[in-house]
Amino acid sequence: MPLTLLGKFALRAGAAAAVAVTLAGCATPPPDDDPDAKAEYAQINDPLEPTNRAVFAFNDRVYRYVFNPIDSGYRAVVPPFGRDRVSDFVDNLKSPLYLGNDLLQGNVKFAGVTLGRFLLNSTFGVLGIMDVATPMGLPGHSSDFGQTLGVWGVGEGPYLVLPLIGPSNPRDATGYAVEWFGDPVDIYLDDHDLQWASWTHTGVNALVTEDDYRDLLDDVRRTSLDYYSAVRSLYRQRRAAEIKNGKNPGAYAPPPKSVANPPHGGQTAQVPAKTVSTEE
Amino acid sequence: MYRRTLIKAVFGLALGFAVLPAMARAEPSVDQAGKFVTSLANSAITMVADKSLNENERDERFRKLFVANFDIPAIGKFVLARYWRVATPEQRGEFLKLFEDQQVLTWAHRFKDYSGEQLQVAGGERENAHEWLINSQITRIKGPPIPVQWRLRDEPDGSYRVTDLIVEGVSMAITQRSDYASVLQGMSGHIDQLLSSMRTKIDQMKAAG
């Protein structure tokens, strides 16, 4: 799921601002005589880096000085049990979106799980406030339209940081916009002149998302040297894994190649000798 | 007669000693690698849950466990990527030392939030001659299980070392490589500058606990 923080309003304002700011700054590609740097540039896939960094810094301030205090208030006032009920409730309201995307991705089995969860949680789970389906052996999953596009073979495009919304790319931003207009729950509320409910839905969704991601982001900020590039890498890997999982649900997606293990006694010899304690 | 039996026994015993370590060193397999992951997770959980340890003792034990079971030189080399080739032996040594500190602080802190999660191993595969990919999931009190994959390398002595953790499809090693590459790029590839910003980071992490 993309880092969606302010919902509807943010998208409208954000999309306009993104286009404007995007035109302002582009990264300079490395010269042709440095193949390593060129490969790195292609792999990072962030030609708009200077602009993205500026937007990222702006978002970070908004998170720290606006969203985090709101979330801290929420955490102080509502005990964990209550927060779980709120989170389960808004998650259940996303079932129509999950179901639609499961079907568009051709995942009949996942669609069945989503439908089963929705029926169980909306009834025995008291309108969705209790996730009773998970203990009954139907754990939840999320699926979104950016992921669906990815499953269909649409490429991610360059990395983008959208104002207030956060890490994205043209594919995921498109998916986000489609879901924003196409969310059956919001369409229903708007049709019945319940705009206040639709806005509340958006606000609560934003709060729950913030609450979900806060600890993760704090951990990345704490452990990384360059918070921006750690988040970029994390977002891109996560989305790639979600798309692989959409194509082949339930299986462990084969992870990207990472630490290459040289044969025994091979290149590791170059590593300065280190005595490693094998106690414990 | 007696003498012959004795010789036989001594010979047998000697042979036994020679053979035993070889037998204990089971052929690497998905099963063995999975057992390694389970026992590593259990050791970590037992240690975190051990109320008799004070903070310093726990940190010290955590470091030992981590250093013994993670192939820090291999991970560090991967993270530094192309800059490893141009680093001097002194820079490499210093980098690995700081990298180890940084890793230990990162994981020790993550384990402080431990609240009853359990790890279950669910098979895996052999990636190549000495590499293994073990699938597992972390079950929590609340929320769906988190899939975690472990990339391991088997050692000539029959033990295993972790070379990467892939949490919900996100490789820790790749994320770090991306982070470090970006910092080095901003420093025009000056490794000494990277080392000094690693030192600053480590101090910050220590101060924050």
C-alpha cells in the first residue's frame, strides 16, 4: 500500500504541486565513461532526485510537526484495544477495493478470502470492528490498483515523492487516483449526501495509515545514514514484492539477488581477517 | 587375547574420535539450515526474555550472538559494493568494525520491542552450492504474520551464517547498500568521510539507546 497520508484533498493539491515542482529540478546523469556510476543511476531510477528530496523534506516536516502529534494524541487517548477496533473497521471498509483488485489480478482464491472476511467481519465482527476472520483461518491481505497495474505488466516509471502522500511513481499514483475516485464506500456516501461521513472516512484512514507506518519510519530514520535513499529503496522493493505476490499469491516471492556468496576460500580471503567468537 | 581387545578398543576409540566430528557435521540441507534459523531465533528470544540480565550484559550477549551468526564481512562488502574495490585495507577494516557496531545497535534496539512474537520456519530452497534461502514467518499477537526470508551460507565446518534478511520482500542488505551508495555519491566517493558519518551515526544511536 502506498504511503497515503492525507487522502483526497492531498491528492488534488499534491498532483498539481507535483507537476509544478517536477519541472524545477532533475538529477544530472553520470558521464558515459563511468559505467559503474551509470549502472547505479539506472538502478536507483530517480532522475527527479533533487525535486523529490525537497518534497521529501517537506513531507518529513509535516509528519513530524503535524501528523505525529495528532497520532500521539490518538495513542494517548485511545488504548491499543480501541485503536485495533478502528483499524479493523476501516480495513473492512476497504474490502470492496481489495475484492475488485483481487479479481482484476485474476486471484480467485484471494478474492474468495476477501469476500469471506467481509461477510464474517461485517456480521459476527459487528460491522467490521472485530476481525474475527483471522483467528478463523482467513488472514487479511491488501491489494490496490497500482499493484494491479503492476501485475498487468505496467512498469513503475521513475520514482516520485508526492507532497503529503509520500513515496510513489507514475504507476502507483495512477492507481491511487483511480481508487480515490472509484472507492465504492465513498461513492455510496457521496450519493446519499453523507459527505461528512466520506471526509471522516478519509481522515480516519489517514490516521490509521500514519499509525501503522510511524514505527517503521522511525526505525528507518534512526538506523539509516541517508533517510531519503533508505525509504526510496524500501518503497521500491516493497512494491516489487507486492506485485510478485499478486502474480503468485501465497508463495514466497523469490527475493532479489543480494549478498553474493563466493565459493569457500574464494574472494572472502580479501576481507581483513577477523576473529569471530563462536561462543553462545 | 586381552591385549588384542585392548588394542582394538584403543584403535576403535581413536577412529571414533576422528569420525565423530565428521558425523556431527551433517551434510548441509534445507532441513539443517531451517533448524539453524529456528535455533538462532530461539536463542535471541530467550536472551531478550531473560530478566536476570542487565542492559550491558544483554547488549554484550546480543553482540556475541549476532557476530557469531551473521556474516558481517560478506554483508559489509556487499553494502560497500563498488567502493569496496577502491578502499584501502585500513579503510576496509575500519568500515567492517563500524558496520558491525551499527548492525548490532540496529538489531539490539529492534529486539527491545519484543512482545511475544514467534518465528516459524516453513521450508526453503538451495540457491546454489553454498547458499540457502529459508522461508519463515513471524506470528504476532495482533495482525497478519510477517513473512521473513533468511539468506544463509554454509561454512566448511558445517555451520551457517546469515547473509541477508528479507522482510516482506525488502532485503536489508539491498536497502543498506542503497543508503551507503547515496551517501558516498554525495561525498564524491570519499570513504573516510563515510567512515566519519558512520561514527556520528553510531554515537547518535548509542545516545538514543
